[in-house]
Amino acid sequence: MTQTYYHTNIQYVFDPIETLRSLKTPQSLCTSPVNPVNPVNPVNPVNPVNPVNPVNPVNPV
């Protein structure tokens, strides 16, 4: 009986670990939704103000 209890105890300890692993996946998804908002990267396109560099070719002048 003690052996069975031990075995169950080990499985029980494994369960929490698996639950944590499962929780990590949902957390990743939760962070992903926030990442979409991070697509403020679109502001980076505005950073293509690099096109102003083409105007810098005023060097040709």
C-alpha cells in the first residue's frame, strides 16, 4: 500500500508540473495578443523617413 501511495504521490507531483507547462502555453498566447498591439512597428514604416536620405543625395549637387 505504501508503494502505491508513493507512486501516486509521484504522479501527483508530475501533474502540477504538467499544469504549469500547460499554463506556460496559455501565457505565451496571452503575451502574443499584446504583441499584436506591439505591431506599433507600423510606426517603423514611418521611420522610413530614411527616404529623407535620398534627399541627402543633395551630394550630387
